[in-house]
Amino acid sequence: MMTLTEKIKQKIEEALPGAEVEVNSGDQVHFQARVVASQFQGLSRVQQQQKVYTALGDLISTGEVHALSLQTVSKG
């Protein structure tokens, strides 16, 4: 069975093919994610983060993920 950390990583990778995704959590409640993606090129930091939050929509709306610290970086 996948951990929530693995689920978050998988959902981001599916939404942003080719992205470098790192997700960490010490307690499976609070998560830190770093996403480096070419899809972020030309987007503001807010727009980059919106792409990630959209990918995690169902996990966020169900309350599975409620504490996510997110760092996004444009690749390319």
C-alpha cells in the first residue's frame, strides 16, 4: 500500500510529466514538496503552485492533505 507521501509524489508526476518531484513528511500529516518542472517556465510563482495544487485537488478536498509546504522551480 502506498504512503500518502508516495501518493502526493505520483499525482504531481502524473500532472507534470518529466518533473523532478521530491516529497517529504516526518509524520504523514505535514508535507514538504519541491517540484522542478519545465511546465513552470514563464509562469508566476502563484501560477506554478496552482498547477501543483490542482494535481492534488482530490487529496486536498478530502482533507487527506491539509499541510503542504511547496517550493516550485522552473526548469529549462
